[in-house]
Amino acid sequence: MKPTGRSNRVKPGAGKRVLVVNDTQEILELFQEILEELGFAVEIMSYAPRELEQVRAVDPDIVILDLIFGPRELEGWQLLQKLRMDRQFESLPVIVCSAAVREVGEQEGYLTEQGVLVVLKPFTVSQLEEAVRRAVTMADQRRAPVSTKSASRRRLATPASPKKET
């Protein structure tokens, strides 16, 4: 592999684990190569019946998910739904890659609300890298301990119990 000129840049993936889910082995290998160059520990996975168990075993900081449309379209959507319905992963940063511009456009509000980043195919390495950098920021916020200051603000915002009349 020839040098890409990126070696002097800070690697956003240092200490982070990313799980890439796709149904094409060659695409998985390309993602792995790109993400390892960015410093990530990369796990790759194809869609499977017990995929949520596989996600738990990896315990990723970020998931990159191929959102498929057509005869197998439910696979990507179902995994995204499973992640959002699982307390361990409900705020896990997810990057969705899709060539279905119209369909993703129709779901853009929902995806944004769910904290899902979208990269439309075909995309460049730079576009993927930008989405990954944003997801790293989201992952850091997700795993950051709650500060005492914000915890005390939450306590102050909680309604006081009614006083008993004596």
C-alpha cells in the first residue's frame, strides 16, 4: 500500500472500535482498510439472524451500516431499529451508507432525530472520514461521565415533593 499523505494527521479512531455491517465482502474489506488507516480497531459483519448479539460482543463506539433498498431492504432498517430499541445502544452513533438518495431523503428528519449520520453513495474517502469524525465526537459525548454540575442542575430541575400540612 502506498502512503496517502495522511500519516501526519491526528487519527480520529485512536482507541475507538467501529463495527461495519454490509452484505458485500469486498466493501467490508475496503471499509476496514480505510478505517484502520484512521486508527480504528475495525470489526466487520454481514447481516445475520442474531446480529444484535454480535453487536453486543463487539461493543462498538460507532456502527457503519449499509442501508439496503430493494428485495433485502429490511435488513439495514431492522438492525437500526434493534439498535435504537436496545438501552445499551440507543444513543450509539450510527453512520448509514446508502445509494437510495430519494428514500433516505424521505427519512432524513427521522434519521437526524435518531442521531444517525448519512453518507450517500458513491462517496469519497474524505466524505466518509468527515462523517466518522462527527461520529467520534458523538461517541465521546455518549461515553463521557455525567459531570457533578449537570447532575446538580438536574436535581434542581426536579419538582420538589409537596410539603405536608400539619
